[in-house]
Amino acid sequence: MKQLLMGVATLCMLPHTGLQAQEINDSNTPLHLLQPAYESPYGAVDTIEVARKLEQIFQYINKETPMQLLENGQIQRGAFRIGSYEWGITYKALWDAARITGKQAYNRYVTDHLNFIAKMYPIFKKKAEIHDPQMEQICTPRALDDCGTMVAAMMRVQGKPQGKLDDVIENYYQFVDKGQMRLGDGIFARHRPQRNTIWLDDCYMGIPAIAQRALYTGDKRYFDEAAQMFLRFVERMWMPERGLYRHGYVEGLKQQPAYHWARANGWAILCNVELLDMLPTDHPDRPAIQRQLELHAKSLAGLQGKNGFWHQLLDRNDSYEETSATAIYTYCLAHAVRMGWLEAITYGPVAQLGWHALSTKINEQGRVEGTCVGTGMAFDPAFYYYRPTSAAAAHGYGPALWAATEMLALSRQWHARTNDSGLHFYSQPQTNPDPLFYLTEDGKGEAVKW
């Protein structure tokens, strides 16, 4: 087989001299082994390169999120807000990255930043007017965006009450519990852009915080609240005929809008995955929540583009390839495979292709390119098609860190290998050197006989 492949290479490299080059055809060349012209990388990931990308992002965000109270009474600003919902996700991703990689710098980043916020909180909270936008968002949250992912991260890091983060955690959670508008059955809603509008985004902005509250306090009633809230979102937002979630739902409207914005579907599957991480295995709502993950994953796998990305509007492949949603799906599918909720043979290659796509958007400075900027809600396609993208959009960083971390973790449990040019996942390493091989009963493979 090696000699045959060398022959392919030789035939492809024959110079145009007086001798006429031999035509490559089905008789003299294994055409199925010719190298495709992939636009994104393909094949098994290089874990060293994954770890390098992870570190590049970390070094960039570490530089761009300073912790200092300036003489003018404001917090020093970097490229990103240290108390935003995007950074709540980043803290959780780095907390996992420290556990998977063993790099304590990732842990220190999280604890140092959260402790800094806790230290600044009483200083600014007592002021009649807060002139620092970051601290105003922390001290006086006005939406789930201001507090949901942050309080979830803080409760996860602190583990239980009576620690440095107590005051901020309770201030945040008070808004999640009592401050955010809800409809009659308890589901989160907003009076924007219409009265009684349900945003798919709020599925993730609030529900994981409620579930984390159960782990934090030991009160299992929060598990029930989180699970039931998720199923209410599914009831209103899930479109089974499409296998996707709508972005917005206006209570009482007979003809609901149906735009399948990629990042909002990302928030939904991320909420789904985090719930499964936290819910007890015997919780009565767990089977329905796991089934919802399976349904959503099936649809998402079918909508992945040829380069590994997902599109800004999932079901419209003339909309642009979007980075943050691709990162979220890559993380969620890979994590679900590793946890055994999705089958590796089916979804492992989808997740790896997603990583390959995402990796092309992480530049040498550690900036994550191609991310849709903050996005409200509209009931027409042009709004989503023409949302700008920017490497300054914070939404891409936490998901990219999480995706890289999960690729590293997954590679320890499942073994990716190309076989007959296609990427496949195996439960044990495949050592057969040939590019096309069969499996024996023990799964180890055997030499191909030509």
C-alpha cells in the first residue's frame, strides 16, 4: 500500500518534459486516496496544536482584562468587561480548562478576577451614583444578561456559601429569582421588542444559575425549577418540524415568527448540556431533557456546512459562517459524546470538524475572529443576515476556550483516525499503518489485503 501511495505522488509530480506524463486513471492509481482540496483542516486533531490555541486565547484575554481601581474611581478598562455574561461563560470555561490541562494559571485567572469583583462590590454598592459601567452592571443588574452566567460561575467556583463571593452571589441571585420578569407559569420573559416576549437567549442566561443554586445550597427544589423552566422553553420555542428552536416567541400571538439564529440555538443546547451535567441521574425530568439534546444534536449535525462551520441562520446556508455558534456546538457535541449522552461514532467527527473550522478563526494574537456581535431580536431575515462580525465581540472567547478544552478531554477517551480518507472515532487506538483498514472482532483492525 505504501508503494502504491508513493506511486500516486510520483505520477502527480512528473515534470512536463519531452516525456509525456502518464495520465492518472482508475487502472494505475487508487483515485479514492487522492487528497481532497479541503478549505478547512480535516482529520484527527493535533492535541499539541489545540493546547497552543487554548493558550493563545488565554494570553490575549489575560492581557485585556486588567484588575485595577484607578485614581478617578473607575475600574481600568481592557478589551472586555470582567462582569459581563460573556465573561461568566469564560470563567466557567477556564475553570474546566484548569481541571483538564492541569494549568493552574487558568484557575488563578478565574479566582483572581472573581475575588477582585467581590472586593470592589462593597466599595461601589454604597455609592449613591455609580459612574463605572462595569460596576454598575454588577451592583444593580437589570436583566439576566447582567447576572445569570456570572452568578452561576461564582457559585460553581466557591462551591458553597460563606466565602468571599457571598455578597455578590446573593445580590446577583436575588435578581434571577425575583427581579427578572416572568410570565404566569414562571418562564423568563421581557417586554422587548414586544410585550411578553420570550427570548431563547434567556434559557441559558437564567436556567443554569438555578440548577447551580441547587448544588450550591443543597436545596434540590432548585433542580425541579430549572428542569421545569427548560421544558417550558422547549414547549414554546422548539419547532419539531425543523428540529430547531425559534429565536423569539410572543405570548398570545397565533402566527409566531420562526428565525433560527445560530447563537440562540447555541444557548439552548448549552443550557441543555449544563442541566445534564448538574441534574441528579434519577431526576424525573432527566429523560425528557436528554431526549431533547438528542433531537437537537441530530438536526445540528445535518446543518453543519462543508467547512465545519454552522451558518448565522442555521437553515439558510447563504447566510455567513458564524464562529461563536460553531464554538458552542463543538463544545456541546464533544462534551455530550464524552459523557455518553451522544454516540461517539456518529457525533465525534462532527465535533472535530467543528473544531477544525473554529481553529482557523483563532489568530496568532489569540483573537477569535468571525463572531457575530451582540444581537437583539427581529422578525425578518435581513436583520440576522447583516449583523456585523468582529474579533472584539466577547461572545466567541468563552465558547472557543471550552471547545479547545473539550477536544483535549475527548482525545483521551476516544481515538480519531482517518480510514479510507474519512474521519472516524474508535474506542481504542488504531495502529494499522494503512490508509484503509477493516476492524477485527477485538476492534484493533487488521492489514488490508490488496
